[in-house]
Amino acid sequence: MQKTYTATFKAQVVLELLKEEKTQVQLASEYGVHPNQLREWKTQALKALPAAFEKRDSLEAMRAAHEQQLQDLYAEIGRLTTQVTWLKKKLGL
């Protein structure tokens, strides 16, 4: 049966690894995790670290794109409302 660990637990262990106060083997025995698993978590964390800083820039771009999309949709609603009103007048409804 495989053990599953929470993201919080993994982050805590990786932070301990990065502090380098204890060896990987010591941390593995302390937390009850295989040393190879610790190495894997550390690698994943280091690969994901740059994305944590890029996320803010990405979020700003997504907000701007969302605002533009909202403006376009409201403009389309306005055009369609005008067309429906004109058609109602033409048909005598």
C-alpha cells in the first residue's frame, strides 16, 4: 500500500532539506520517507520555484484579458439589444 502525503507535509520536508541543517538520510528517517522520495520532492520544488514569481505577471495579464473580454461582450449585448428593439418595431410587436 502506497503512502500519500499532503502538499503541506511535502513543503515542510523540502524546506528542511533546503536548510541543509540535516542530511537527506537523517530527514528521511525522521519523517519516515524514503531518501529517493525526498530527492524527488526537492527536484519538483526547485523546478516549480520560478513559476511562483511569474504567476503574478501572468495574473495581471489574465486580468487585463478578462477586462477586454467583458468590454467586448457588453458591446455585443448592446448591439444585439438594439437590433432586437429595431426588429420589434418593424414587426409591430
